[in-house]
Amino acid sequence: MSLINLPTVALLLFGLSPAIADTTPLILPDRDVAVSYQVSSPGRAAQGYQFEYDAAGQRARINNPAQGTYFLVNLPAKTAQMVVPQLNSVVNAPDFSNLTQQITNAQGARFTLLGKSEYAGMTCQNWLVLSSQGTATACLTTDGVALHFTGKNAHGSGEVTATSVAFGPQPAADFSPPTGLNAVTLPPGVLQQLMNGGQAP
């Protein structure tokens, strides 16, 4: 079973567009924030990720320390890239950009209000989320920060838990690839395979 990792979860959260809800939740942070997450999936060792968000520019950076790589997501531009410093490369892939556009334009997610929980010392509201991508439970703060997420889709199931949250301005340079990197374009399907932990989609 393929891994639902943090880049996938983050993109899905970005793409949720409430259609029917008890009240409409805030699904994107409304201020700059950095969050550390623990991500687990059946049959896989848990991994740590760091998430940075620029609220004004609607840009995100998702660091994968275990692999030494990071993803850059630009919602207004509907683009995403993977930066691989050890190869001095920035990876662009048609299927990844297409996925970003599809989920950013997703419609019809149904939110149902559940109870409250606490993670990383913060209180959040649980929501049952039903969409064409799958089903999930997301615990969101009033600031729009996801503190906990469990879900499943066609690629498998996963759980994401925040371990620390720090609000404040994030370095602007963190949201753009460093200059001088080699641009690499992968064939369709290859980047999705990498996102699934090296398994075939």
C-alpha cells in the first residue's frame, strides 16, 4: 500500500473547498506559521516533516529531513517543485503541477463538525471531511492550522500529528529554489512514484 505523506496531505488540505458544512472551517493558515509534524502510515516507520507557510503569498515549504529534500508549493501560480540539494537540482514534473491544479480547483468537500481535541499544546476543532479524493478527519485551529489529520484515499492511509507550532514571519528565501540549480523535468508518473515512497502508483 502506498504512503500518504505530508506533501500529499498538504496539497489535499489546500484543495478542500467546502460545499456543505455545519459551519465553514478555515482550511488555510491566516498568518505565517512553522509546524513540525510526525507522519505515519501502515507498514512504514514514522517520519518527521517541517511545514512553513507564507499566508500573504499563499506559499508553502515542506521539508523532509530524512531525505534532505523539500517541496515548494505556490497556490496562486498552481505550481509545485521538489528541490534536491544533494543533486544540485530542482525537479519539475507535469503530473505534479497538474495534480496541484486539480486539487486547488477541487469542489464539493463535505465538512461535518465533530468534537474538540488538543495537540502540540493547542486546541483544535475536529471535522469529518468527505470529498472525491477520499475521507479524512482533520483537527483545525481557529487560525486554520491542521494539528492532526487521518485519512485514506486510493493510494492508502496515513496519520499526521503536529508536535510543535510557531507563529511568526518565515524567511522569504525559503519559498523559492536557490539560484544556480539544475532544472530537471521528470516524465509523467515518476514524481508521484517518489511521493509514494518509491512504490508504483
